[in-house]
Amino acid sequence: MNNFESECNQEKLTATQRSQVKRIPQRSNYDRTTIYQILDEGLVCHVGFVVDNQPFVIPTAYGRINDKLYIHGSPASRMLRSVIGSVEVCVTVTLIDGLVLARSAFHHSMNYRSVVIFGQAEIVNNSDEKLAALKAFTEHVIPGRWDDVRQPNRQELQGTMVLALPLIEASAKIRTGMPKDDEADYDLPVWAGILPLELIAGNPISDSQLPKNIPLPGYVHNYDRTTHFKME
């Protein structure tokens, strides 16, 4: 068993110098299940990398298959061309669950769930793995969609670069609960509490060129990000 397989068999990830949560460490979580639930609920990640001593942070879609995070884009993308092989990356995903309104401006906060991942992304050359990754991207955004649509053809596969990032060095940070006011401020006549926030889908809008006999799929009509991915 290699080091990657050994790490992936652990229920908790080992905190490293980079992944260890140092500020408010009581909010840290290294449980693999928790980290994966946050990743699966999110839609966009931010990939940080350095090219020619210049830092860049790029938002992009992603997908997860077991213990790997997949990122995709055009082969001409500066990010994807730069992160192959030896360039270290940092990937972040953040979910906002609520605004925490305190009695003082200083103690306002947010309830959130976030994940930070460090590692080296490697280009996926195997056609089967690349196709599986593209399916993961689609199913990550809207489960059930892949089986309805046309599969990527050879030209589309060649025109898409996919990178794989092993989920070995990562941590979650989570805040929940009410505001933490100073004791003297609890008597102030100011409303305090939580304003919950959720990502909610609007009413589907059909393409103007869609034949009228094509029904709205159930996975679109009933789309609910929290139903699919909300942590218990």
C-alpha cells in the first residue's frame, strides 16, 4: 500500500503545517466525510497558484470522485497549463449558511463551512478517467443530467484539459451558532441572532428553440442543492 492509499483509508486526514487551522482551531475539522460533504455541496472552487512569481486565484467548476478532486478547462488556460506537475496549488471551497448579527459591530460574523486543500495537480491523460471526470463535473452540478445529454465526442475530449488533485492535505473550518457578544453588551436594546442563507433555484426557463413536446426533467423541477448535499 502506497502513501496515497494509506492516507485515503483514514477517516481523518493528518494535519500538516500548511493544512492545520491555526486561527480559532476549535472550528477545525479533519474528518474526511465532513470535508467531502462540503466539497460535494459547493459549486465553485478557487484555485490559487504562482506563475513567474505572480500569484493568481481562479474560480472554476470542479468534481470529486472518491479521494480525488478534478478541475477542468481549456488546454489554453494559463491556470491549467501552469499547475501541471511541479507547481503547488491551493484550492478553497466556502459555503455560507447564515449572517450572524451581534449586538456590537465587532462581533458580527457568518456561519460557514469551508475547505482548504493543498497539493500538486496532475494532468489526466487516461481517456477513461477523463470521461469519468467529465461525468463527475456534470453530476456534481445537477445529479441525473449526464444520462440525458450527448456524451463528449473525441474532439471535445481533446479540447478539454482535466487535472486531478489527491485529497490528502486538506482541512475544514466550520462556524455555527449564535453571536458571541461581550457580556456587557447583552443588555443593549439591539436585535441579535442569525439570518439563515441558502442557495435556492428559481423557476426553470426553457430554451426558445426547445420543442414543446420535451418535458421538464424531474431533476430540474425538483432541484435543491441542500436536499442533495446538506450535512446532517
